[in-house]
Amino acid sequence: MRRSIPLTFVLLAGFLGGSTQVWADSEPTRDDCVTAVEQARALTAELPADDLSRYFAERDLHQAMVEAGNGEFDDCLEAAARATVEMRERRHTLQPGETLKVLQAHE
């Protein structure tokens, strides 16, 4: 019996240039997740620290590592894929003079 491959895993492999192997008979592993996160982090390092797309991509990468810590490697790959898409498409930008204010929990 063949298992289905999550669509986001296939998309992630495409976004990462096909460097991630896709196995039809196995679930994603911690190594798959770590590789995807490292490749997405390399993309985030290309942008300035105050770039809004980088900020959102880093949040996705943080979530990816949380999911990996919980053993949810398919969710980890989905979060890494979101970060990769964010970096490639640069969905979030600030207009000149705008700033992002991130509120802390006590604010």
C-alpha cells in the first residue's frame, strides 16, 4: 500500500530546488525537517534583520522547530515551506517611514 505524500512536502522539495528527497513509502524525518529549516534559514540570512518578510519567515522557522521538537515532522516541513515561500515572494513589505512594532505579552 502506498502512502500519500503531503502536498506541502512536494512543494517544499520544488522550492528548495529538488534537493530534498521525497519517499513515497516513508514519513518525513527529523533530518528532513532540519535540512529544510537550514535551507530556509540560508534564505533569511540574505535579507537585512529589519526586513518584514524576514521577520515573518523567522516566525515560521521557529514554529517549524517547535513542531520538530514535538515529533510533528510533516508540520515542521509545512512551516519551513511557508518560510521559504515568504522569502521567495517577499509578501510583506513596509512603506517608507513605516515600522513594525512587536508588542510583548505584558503590553
